[in-house]
Amino acid sequence: MTRKNRVGLHVLALSGLLLAPPAGRAGDREFHAIVERIQAHYQKRPMRFMGLVSFVANRARPEGVRGIKLAVFEDLDSSRHPADPDFEAFMQEIVGPEFHPFVRVLARRDGEQTFVYAKGSGRDLELLIVTLDQDEACVVKMKVDPEGVRQWVDNPPEMSRKTPVSHGGAR
Amino acid sequence: MKTPTQVVRLIATLLLACCASIPAFGQNPRLQIKNLDKLSKKASEVVDVTLDESMLKLASRFMADEKDEDDAEAREIIKDLKGVYVKSFEFEKEGEYSEEDVEAIRSQLAAPGWTRVVGVRSKHDGDNAEVYLMTDSNTRNILGMAIIAADSESLTVVNLVGPIDIAKLSALEGKMGIPRMGLDKEKGKPSQKQAASHDEKK
């Protein structure tokens, strides 16, 4: 191997290390993909400072909840952008086999759709919750501890009806 | 050194042992409830709850420390289950779903192995509740359960897959999206009130 090639390999390895996403971010792939899909469909960006809101939510969170990641979309114009018919199929594809479809609530009355996917994560349950209604959308990823899991298993529809933002304690 | 005949006998014995430990051919306690999805367009609210084996294992692990008697019983039931599937519809007005829609589920419950153990139909308030059990034709073990709960403006189908202690079934009422049916805590039978409404039909 020539010196030039060795230098090239080192540069490649170093750039690989620098460009590789941090572990935490890699685990949020589904979250970001869903946020991007909503953003593209409604041509709307999520509320600003969601990083800060997530940070605050993680400190002011209800007991048993942690690792909250949050994206809220407001003022969605559903008259111009009717519901994405392929959204559920997209989500199923994006979350992959690791996440299991857990709860789905479709409430025609207020046009609200809630999808909850779950996967075991050590002693916790990792939940990915997506709520869409006529003018708002919310994507939440969080971990719940055993007490939280008990509440979710006890009454999944009721837990999913609580707004995801309130799960995060951001309101 | 085993002769070829001994090897064949050994394989045959192993195959027989395997066959004896699995449910009889065609006995699948998992219901196809997807065909109810067409009701989603008419329903004012649709709730789907899916707890597969891995989720149930996780849940039972988390519920291991439960002091509450009902929760402890619920944990005992779900730790052996392979799946809990609940589909529930609420309608704005009567007549949004038909008897044929329910029949699509009942026809699956007419398959060998399924037996109706509770059937409550009230002419007075239109509340219907049916509980079916699938038992292994060889071992008589319970393989699964189905519940159809319906009134004029709602329909709920519950499918539990896996072994269930029927005596403890009441502990699952009101949990995991399973409707409250007033099952007798001791025997998993309808309560006095339901028994009365059953008589009412007669």
C-alpha cells in the first residue's frame, strides 16, 4: 500500500467517525422520518425551539417518563392538505419490526387519529406516539418505566387519548 | 450403532411427540378481524389494541411486583398469552353495522374447537355478549378465547390467543381495551344481572 493510499484510508476512517450519527440520534431515526413526512405533506415546519421544549419536558416530565422527544405542528391547513392516505403504511414501514403497533384510535367526530407503537427497551417501554387532527399534529418519542407500562397496559385507549404533549408534560 | 429401522422408528417417535404437543391441524385461535375494517368509515370512533407475545411478556415482567389482587391475577393470565387483539367501534346512530358484519366473526367461531360458553342477548337494551373458547381437541387445553360485545351503537371484538385460566378471566375486564362484561369473578360466568338479561331473551 502506497503512502498516498494509507493517508487516504486514514482520512476516510476519520471522516466516517466524524460523520457517523451519535448513538442517541441513530435511535431517533423513526422520529425524524415521521416528522419529515408530516412536514413534507403539510408544507409546514414543526414549532420552533422544540429542542428546548423537549429539554424542558424532560425536566418537568410526569413521573415514570423520560427521554422525551417532541415535535408539534400547529395551524395545519387540512382543507388544502387532506389527510395523507398512505401515512399509516409509511409509519409501519419506517418503524420496522422492532416497534409493534400497540394502539390505534380514529375519532371521526374531531378528526383525530392516534397511532402508538411500542418496543421493549431494557426495563423500559419505548413509545412512539403520533397524533394528527385537523389543524395540529404531534410526534412524541419517550420511554416509560414499569409503572407507566402498567398504566398503558391497563387502559391503552385511555392513555393514548391523553394528548401526547401532556404525556411529555410540556403543557 | 443403530440399524436403519431403529433410526426410522426414532424419527417417527420424535415426529409423533412433536405433533402431540401442537394444536390439532386447523385449530388456530387467532381470528381474522381485519374484515371489520370496512366499518371504520361509518364509525365515529375506532380503537385497535394489539398486544403481541413480546409486549405481553414485557408487560407481565413489569407487573411482577403488583400488590393489587386483580392486577396480580391479570399478570398471571397475560404471562402465558401469545396475543391480545381488541377492535372496538362506536357509532353515532343505530344500524350502522349489520348482523352480517358480526356473522363474519361468528362464522370463524363455528370452526372446530370453538365453543360458545357465554351468550347473553337482551331484547330490552339490545346488549349482546358472547364468549367463545377454543380448546385443543386432544388435550382439552384452552388455546384461545373470543368475545363479541355489541349493542345498537357499538361493537367490540376481543381475541385472546394462548392458554387462559377461565376462572381468572374477570381480572382482565376493563383492561387492555377489553370491555367490562360483569363476568363472575369466581367462575368467569355472567353475573346475576347478565344471567337475568339472558333469561329475559328466553
